[in-house]
Amino acid sequence: MNRVIDVTEPYCRSCIGATLAGTLPGLFNERATRSPDAVAYRQFDGIAQCWREHTWESMRRRAARLQLAMQQGGLAPGDRIAILLPNGIDWVGFDMAALGLGLVVVPLYMHDSAANVSYILGHSGAKLLLVDTEARWGPLEQRTHAFPELSAVWICAPGASSTAFDRSPPVRRLDDVLAEVGSAPFRQSCEPSSLATIIYTSGTTGRPKGTMLSHFALLWNAERTAEVIPPREDDLFLSHLPLAHAFERTVGYYLPMMAGAAVAYARSIDDLAVDMRTIRPTVLLSVPRIYERAFGAIRSKAEGALLGSRLMSLMADLGWHRYQATQAREPAPGRGARLAYSLLDPLVAKPIRNAFGGRLRVAVSGGAPLSAAIARFLVAMGLPLVEGYGLTEAGPVVTATALDDIWPGSAGRPLPGIELDISASQELLVRTPAAMTGYWRDEAQTAQTIDRDGWLRTGDLAEIKDGRLFLRGRLRDILALATGEKVNAGLIEEEITRDRLFDRAVVIGEGKPFLVAVCTLNPKRWGTLAQALGIDAENPNVTVVREAVLARLRRRLADYPKHAQVKAAHLVLEPWTIESGLLTPSLKVKRDRVEQRYHDEVETLFSGHQVFR
């Protein structure tokens, strides 16, 4: 059951609703008209080594010039253009310019493989590519046979003027392109029902699929999200998730535009901690891995001092009970508890909040389930951490947690206007006005994903309790053992990686008599264990190590049934990366690729060698 919200009242005084905006460039143009001199974006200037501010009006002028350049290039409404850039004002300007001309934007992940990017360029039929550097274009230029429709490449990075019409496709510096155009009003040549973007899902199996989303779908989804977690005009978002991802694009780009909030673009994931302290955002959108790393760093530091560990534990209990009391779920803390909290909060919790900038009013975790224990700890430390669930095909947000309804372990309640159902196989079904219009050039897959009544198959196992959504893994992660029993591999993998010895894990066992796990080792933790066992750290797959690992896994999986126990493990020193092809651009493990990579080692374990029962 959805939270009751009076939608007749504005959720943000300065917010521009979907009806008024009409389209995404309509939203952009209206925002620039209302707040021309307000700061829209902050971006780090690597040459000057300082943060620069960009107003809404300056962004509109830049987008208008880009439109002239695109028109001179002969692009027509419906043509696809691709963006291979880091988050920043060029991404925004190019996106809005293209959408305003009725073009279809195809976002690409910066760290995706050249093979994958080439496939998407070819499958989408992109005619123009904006890329950050010549170095990033180089590997793609060797694969131009895969995308014959691409007719131009614009390089964003400044450099010596160059026009390489002798190359196919022609490659030009963006500065040179813009130098040839004048100025003109920003154009809007699209309708709410027009196709705005084709977002290719990274997918953990098979080729990526192109999800088609309209202007209406993205605006509707952003507006419904804003009703649950209202943005403010004085908010400052810190953007670090790739804009190629539907979550960041809708909630971290279009939603703040509705409110007139500013967005600062983090320099890199390595600089994120410093940028948070420098920018001091009020809103942060992130994925579980960022919060897990923060939690791990906090715990490691506390473990170094016995008193620190005890104070941290006490503060976690006091903070959680205090939060529960604010929600009328528990009695108000007594005088002693209030006094202890007032003493411990500045000593223990405030430094944690300061690490996130010190003034967050909303921290969002999305993209995958966050450990309930980690979520509870961070909420107890005063971090306003909410969770959500979505998928690209749904535009993308499906459920969200309101700030006054935080429940660790839950992905929140459905957005107003979205329906949820659970199938007989426990698969979550979604019906939403923001649903995709289908998969690009794939009618068969579209028909398998959305039924005639508009129900979208998510592929996620879920449960709904008291109106809240709880995710239980992926349908494709269910393994049918040779014994006839079924195992949710995703849950087992999640349990394994709660042991900090393991960074990643994939459980294999389809059609087999038992389960085998392939695990990547955390270098620091593994080094400590190898030293304790007195073995060569370069060779983890020896009997003494496997026996120690299996003993750890037995303890970790003690509450699981016998058929869900891992009976053998192959240990990996090399981390899985996007470049190695074992992770998607959104950092999810490609299960099929892992199985292929370690096929021989796993088959040896299944054949009966080195299996410890």
C-alpha cells in the first residue's frame, strides 16, 4: 500500500512538473528561463586545479550551439547519437542538445570494453559519437566495421586543431566544430511520446539489450520519485555514478533539474572521499559497494582499539534505538541513554557523518540490495540513508524509501501510480506508466518481458510485507541440483562475501550433485591468513588453505540446509574487473563469464578431487 501523499500540494516550491515540462528539453528550457543566473553545475577544472560553476543560462547557450553543429552535420529527428564521456557539463549539454532536436541519445559506459561499445554503436545504428579523448577512440577505430552507420566522431578533450576527414568516420575536435557555428535560440522539436533514449542494459548474461524510454517515461518517473523524496532548490547533489546508468540519469540529473538544485560532478571514484568533504553535498546517490567500503573502513579503524570498538558498538545500539523511537516503533530512550548518546555522538558518529561531507540530508543506495546490518549501522550513526529498487525497463525507479519510513533490508514502497505483484515462481512483476516501449530491434525479447496487460517481468525474486518490498535474489540465480533440490545462488554468494576474506563469489552447481564456489580473495585479509598458515601467498589452492576456507564457509552457512552447503572452492588472487570481462560496467559479476573462465578448475572439483565434506 502506497504512502498517502497529497499531490495537489507542490513537493518543491520551485519544482517544474512533468506536465508543464512536456519533454526533457522542455524541462531544461523552463529551468533556464526561471533560474538563468543560478548555479546549475560545478565541475573540477583539471588545468586550473579549481572547481568552476556553470549557470543554467550558460548551459542553455552551450546546448543551443551544439544543436547548430548537429544540424550542420545533417542529423535528423530519430537519428541516434552516442555519448562516451565522463559525467560533466559536456554530457549534459550534448544530451539536451540532441533531445531538443528530436534525436535519440545512446549513453555508453566509460569503462566498458571496446567490443561491447562497438556492438552497441552498431546495434543502435548511431550516426554521431561524442568521446572524451583520442586515446579512448583509438581501440574503437580498429573496429569500425562493427558500426558502419557512424558518420562522425567529435573529440571533447582540448588539443591541437585537427580535422581528419581522411579517416572513416571523420574525427574532429569539438572546439573546432563549435568554432564554425554562431548562436541561436535553444530548440525543442520533440513530443512527450517521442523516443528519448536507448539505454543498453549491461546484463550479466548474453548481449546487452537496448531499452527504449520516452520523454514521458523519464519525466513521470522523476516526478513520482520527487513525491517520495522531495528535492529542494538549495540542494547540492554530488554525482559520481555514471550518467549512462538510468538511476543516476533520472534521479541525479533530471530530478534535480526539476527542483533547480545544483549538481557537482565528482572527479573520480578515487577522489570521491575528498570530493565529499570539499563539496559537502546535501544529496548523495550511490551503490551498496560505496557504503560497504565506508562501513569496512570504519570497522577496521575501530578494531584497532578495544575501547573504540566497544564505544562504536554502544553508539550503534543507542543511535538505532533513538531512530526507532522517532518512528514510534520503540519507547523513547531514558535519561541515561540520552546522556550517553549526547556524549558519544560527537565522539563516534559525527566523524562518520563528516566523512560524507557533514551535511547530507539524503543518502540513497540503489542498484543492488544493501546489507540490512550495514544500513542499520549507518542510520544509527545519523546518516539519512534510504534505499530503492528499480530497473532500466521501468524508467527506472520502482520503489523508494521515504526519509520518515526507513527500514533496513527493505527497498521501500512502490512509487505512487506503480503496481507490484508476485508471480507463482516468486518473481516480482511491475506495472508502471514509465515502462519502456520495448527493446530496440528485438520484438521477441520485448514480448517475453512485458505481457499484454502491461506487467513487466523483472527477473527478481521478491516478497512484499506490510507494503514494503524485500528482494530475495535473481530468478536466474536459482540452481537446480542433480539431486532435485534448488538453491538460491545469489543468497549464498551474499553470505560468503560477508566474510571479508572474500571480495567476490560465484556459486556453481546447475545439474551437479553439490555446490562449488569460485571466490576472489581480499589481498590484505588473504596475506594475513597465508602468513598464519605458513604457506606461499601466491598459491592459495592448496589443501591446507582449502580446508581452512571450507571450515569458514561451513560456519558462515550453518543456518542453510545441507544441499545449500558449499563443498569445494576455487580461490582467485586476481580481482575481477570490467576490463577482464568478468564485471559489467555497473560492477555486477558476469556469472556465465566466470563459469567459462574457471571451467577446468571447477570441473576438477566436481570430479571428486579436493572436495572436503
